Amino acid sequence: MNCLGYLSNEELAKECESWSFFLNPVFYYSRGVSTKLAKALGMGLPVITTEIGNRGYQWVEGDLPTVSTPQEMANKILELAFDSNKIKHYRKQVIQIVNSTPTYNLLSNQLEQFVKN
């Protein structure tokens, strides 16, 4: 592994094109970790994540490989990262996820109903 240092947005996008999966190894509750998942999904990267790493997200369609422990993550990486069909499959899943996340209007309506009750 090489440290690439600071990358421009264009350099980062080019680097990410060479990745099989974006890893979201969040194994304990902390602040700010959900932004990593949002960035990866927004870039259309297939993601291997954890149950804690998915917290707070809602989507209607699509699926991410999700694990609970570091050992499960290592096993999932070995299972998926070198299989081009699985990589393509999870790229399509990410597109479905991004296209099926709740809109701001839906979320604000849900919040309004919650506050009223």
C-alpha cells in the first residue's frame, strides 16, 4: 500500500476507479462515521460495510454486503473483491440505493408527522 497524500477531486475519482470495493469498517459507535458511507455511495462505489456503519440510512432498493465483525469483513473482502461479476453486481446495487433514498420532502414530512404526534 502506498500513501497517496492529498488528492484533488479528479485524482481521487481516478484512484477510486481502480478499487473493487470501498471499505466502511465501523465497529463502534462514534460521531461522523456516516459521512464516509455517504461519500462512497455518492461516488457510485460498491461498499463493504458494517451494521453500525449503515446506521441512520434508509433506502428502498439495493443491498450492500454488511458484516458485524472484523473477521467477517476480512472474509467478505476475500469472497467479493476478486470476482468481477460480484463487483459489477454491487455497483448496480449502489445505483439502486442512491436512486431509492428518501427525498428531503419525504423526510421533512415524516419529521412533521413525528412532531405532531
